[in-house]
Amino acid sequence: MKQYDIYLADLNPSIGREQRGMRPVLIVSNNYENFLDIVTIIPATSQKEGRRIYPNEILLTTELQKPSILLCQQIRTISKKRLVKKLTSITNPDIQKKIVDVLCMRFENI
């Protein structure tokens, strides 16, 4: 299990507006932390027609079966027991950098 791997995860139960259900998640915790029994993830949702992509989201067009949106505003740490199976990895360094940039933007003082 490595940073930038995408897994299918069971995010139930959830509270409020948290993403729920069985869905792809991107592991963003570093490879050292990934030795623990928890990982930090960004959930993804499929792109619906006409759905706007916000600055705190990233559109993945080819990495999954359907175009999907990484919901960087919903970053969270979960137990590895929620991970069902590995789907793929993001190997494109440009997309990896964009993910880091969007995550860093969340913590800027603007």
C-alpha cells in the first residue's frame, strides 16, 4: 500500500455530509505512515453531467473506469480494514503535484 494508490473502500457508517458507501479513495499519507494500521485518504465520486469542478477538487479523467472527482475537502484518516481492494495507482507526476498543490491550498491563510 503506497501513496497515490487508489483503493475501493467502505466508508460506512458516515455522519452528516461525509462521503459514504463503497467508493474509490486515493491514499495520500506518506509511505512511512502507511506502515501503520490507518491511512489518510481522499474520497472520489463519479462525475455527473454538468457537475462543476471546484478549486478544492481534482478531476480524474482516465485513472478510473469513469471520470471521477477527488473531493480534497473531505480528506480523512481511516482504518486499513475499510480498504477492500486496490484498483490502480496515479503514476503521472503532474497529477500527483496537482493533488499536493490542492491539499496545500486548503491550509493557506487567505
